Amino acid sequence: MSDSGEGAQRCGQSLGSIAARMGNGIWTTEIIPAEIRPPARSVAGASGNRIRIGSGYITNGGDETDLVVAFNEQVLLGRVRARELKPGCIIFLENLWRKHPDLNISMAYVEAHDRLVAAGYKVIEFPMEQECKLLNADPKRGKNMFALGMLCYLYSFDLQMARDQIALTFGKKAQSIIDANVKLLEAGHQWGEANLDFSFCIPATPAAQPQIVTNGNTALALGVMASGMELCSMYPITPATSASHYLSEVFEKVGGIVHQAEDEIAACAFAIGASYASKCTVTITSGPGYSLKQEAIGLAVMAEIPLVVVNVQRGGPSTGQPTKVEQGDLMCAIFGSHGDAPKVVMAPATIEDCFYSIITARKIAEAFNMVVVVLTDASLSSSQQPFTRPQFNASWLAPPFDQSPVPRRCQSLRLGCHHRPGAPFRSRPAGRHAHRHRTGARPRQPCGLRPRHQPGSLRARSLKLAALQKTLTAPEVFGEASGDLLVVGWGSTKGVIEEAVASLRSEGRKVSSIHLRFLQPMQPGIKEIMQRFGKVMTIETNWSDSPDEEIIDESNRRYSSLATLLRSRCLIDVDCWSEVRGQPIKPSTIRRIVLAKLIT
């Protein structure tokens, strides 16, 4: 933990990558301040990275923290108040502030230190800045690498792997910068050897196949390239921006273009125009940007122009919490349009899913000439996890563009006739005069612009969802096929739900779970699965009214998003529990909620 700009996030990312290269399972969770330039030494300015390391596959950030490195005492206070630290947690605390010339700062440090010790935490003061000054005139530009070296000693990580990771991290910098960071790394490791009488060794098993370690946004960007897309048009917005940063560095090497538009509306319109001209496109945004894109998305739906839209969800509404996780955009993605504008809505559940979901989204968009929305969130976007390096498959790419002329009876259209319900085809623009054709956002029959035939136009678009649904398979059940309680989730909650369910099942509890990756259309067989359980509930990171509220009853209770959808579609009494603290839900929390549901 550090002030914003002191490098704690880079230190955490590097530590996670080193652990993964050693063969450990990891999951990293970034702690990002909500303000752009928060004040130094403040709770609001806390920046950092939480790393969970294990011997096996890790799917979430876990529960409480065992060990913390803090660059000042203030950045700790928010984590303590939120009860994020395990009782007896080891805290490495920079001691610079104890003798600070500003009496208010030194008194605040001493008070916080004494309270932490009184609370039972094991506080180890260490002279990080003093040690870094021996190697660097500006210690603030090296503390993170010193801390990385100390942590590598603590967790028995190979020092050469750490050196290699620094070379990779700073690969675009001058060799002198790489060498300086390596020296700081080695100094931190040496300090640990000389001053600490304990260390840890988490057993590791090197992967049988090559792995990559990346966050969800980079996985999305890799998926864009692997799918053969040629254009990404977007406007910067937290927490989606890093996807465009990565694409800006590498997309050109594979023939792609990143277009930064003047605003969200222009980004979506540009992507639609490029797709209309036969270039498969994606536009990436977050909640507020998705709202601004709505009218343009409606144009793509009405004109039947393929488009992939990625919404990296964050807390809302309005500006909301730009750096905090939430799953609040599901209803907006499905229903957020004037008129009937059916779209496919998908939700990757893991960082690996972020890669493959883009490939699937592109194939669906072009197969059905429609908009496909991919909902990730702030948890997946910035968290890191290793997964098997994808092996390119030519089937990921779209088939050659149909260059055959449009049938004469359809020459007023860019798209071909609907030969059967839900199965349009896309061909090159054609018309009476070469390269002249027309399309637009007005109702049409398959073979002409006829506003009075609105029902036929609506039918053609709606049946695409039905046709896609016929190709989907039922979701897999985690646990037994029947039991006392079924937990249903979507998106980034998969790992944490399954960890809690596995824990309860190990105690003999008859609880299982399913996770939905398609939210519109929903996969078949969901109702039949739910009917085999005594109770059903959803776990989500969006709002729902608590039945314990004094004025809440069944006539006015608002259910969480997925629960609402399941109740209306399946006519089953689906309960829900949700949390919107801006942080990923913890396994122990779900375990407690599910256990309470089982015994009521």
C-alpha cells in the first residue's frame, strides 16, 4: 500500500507475475483511489495491489490479508476500518514518519502505530526510504522495487526470475533504468536476509503447458487481435482504458487500427461505419460511455450491422465510482434502448474467458448481423491470473467476405434477404449503380424499405435471438445435479461462488451452483436445473432490497438484476443476495449468506 504514484501497484503486479512463473496460482486485485490526484498520506489516496498466492489454481482475491507492506500508516487505515486484515496480520511499516519534522505527521504515525499494535497486529517498522537513499537520490522512485526484493525473500521466490521480470517490466526503458531497479530489488532482498528471522515457502507446481499472466483488459485486447478484428474505436474511460493502451502498442503490428474518437458517441458511430464498410469492429467503454452509445447501438440493431460492444462495468449511476467494481449494467445492456432493439449479451466469468468471449462475440455478430455486448467489470479488468497460452486456431477468424451480388429483388438493401427465420446473410454493398446502395434506421421488410411493415422488421430481428439460443447448451452444474439450494451467478463472481460452495459441500451441505455466460438469450435448460433444488438464489454485485428493511415486503421489493430476469422467465421463486461495497465479494461472505439460506 502506498500513496498514488509511488509504485505499489507495479510492485504487486510484478510479485504476482514472479509467483506465477514459479508455478504458483495467483489472483491480484488492484486498489485504486477514486480521485485522479488524491492528497498524499490520506485514506482516500491509498493505492496498491492485493495478491493471493496458492499452490493450486486461484480464482478470486480471497478473504482477509495475512501480510501488508505500507509506505505510510494512513494508507492502512481504510483497510483496517473495512476489516480487510486478518487478526495477527504482519504489517511492514515504513518508519520514516516517526521522526518527521512536522509534529502533526509524527504524532499521527505514532498514534496509528500504537493502535495497530494494541489491536494485535504484528507491526515491523523498517527503514525503506533510508535504505533506498543509498542507491537512489529520489527514494520515492525506488521504494517499490526495494519492497519487491524484500517480498521475494519472504516468499522464497527465485531472485533471478525477479531480475528477469524487472527487465520485462521496464523493457522499453534505457538499460541504466533497468540496472537501477535491479539494484534496488537486490538491496531489498539483502535487507530481508539480514533483518528477518522468518520466511514462507508456498509449494509450487510448474505448469505442464506454457502460461501467460495478464489482466482482463489485456486478455480482451488479445482476443480482439486473435479474432481477426481490424478496428477498435473508443474514448478513454476508467476502467476500460488500459485495453486501448495495450492495443495502441501492438494492434498495428497485425494490421489493426485503434481510433480514439472525440467522444463516446463518435466512437460508436465510427465503429458502425467501419463495420458497414465490411471491417469487423469493436468499441470498448464503461457504464457512462455505454449510456451515451445507446442511440448509435440502436442504429446498428435496426440496420443489422455487426458490432461488438465491450462494457467494463463500474459503480454507478452517473459518474458513480469509476475505480470500483459493480455489476449494475445488466438491465441496461439488455433493455437500454428506445423501441425493441434485441442484442446478444455475454458475460465472461474469468480472465481467460475475457480472451475467448471476444472471439465468440465476433463470430456471433457477423453470423447474425447484430450487436453483441460483452459485460466485464472492474474486478476482471485489473486483476491478474495465469492461464494456458492460447494456441491460434484459424476457425476464430471470420470466413471470407461474401462478394456475390445481392439478389435483384434486394438491391435496395445492403443486407441480403432472410431465407429463414433468424438467419440473415451479409454480402458486399451492391445496387443498380456500382458501389451505390442505401441502408438506414427505418423499418423494412426483408426486400425493401417499407415503414408500414414494422412488425415484420421487429420479427426478423427478434428471431435472431431465438435462432442463437437453439445453438447454446445448458450451463454446467457445479456440484450435484439436485439438492437443497442452487446458487446462480454471472460474470466475475464465478470463482468466489464456487469456492464458497465447495467449502460448504465439504461439510455435507447439499448446495450447488451454476454460472451464466449468456444473459440474452439465456441458455436452455436453466428452469429444469432450478426445479431440481429446494431453493434458488442469485449472488450478484448490484443492488437489491433487503427483506429485513422495515418498509420492504413482497409487493415492493426490488430484486437484483439476474434474479429479476430468472423470476420473470422461469416463474420460479428465485431469491437474491447482493453487495455493492465497491470491492469484490469474499468467499467467507458468500459462505455465511448461503449457510443462512440453507437453515431458514
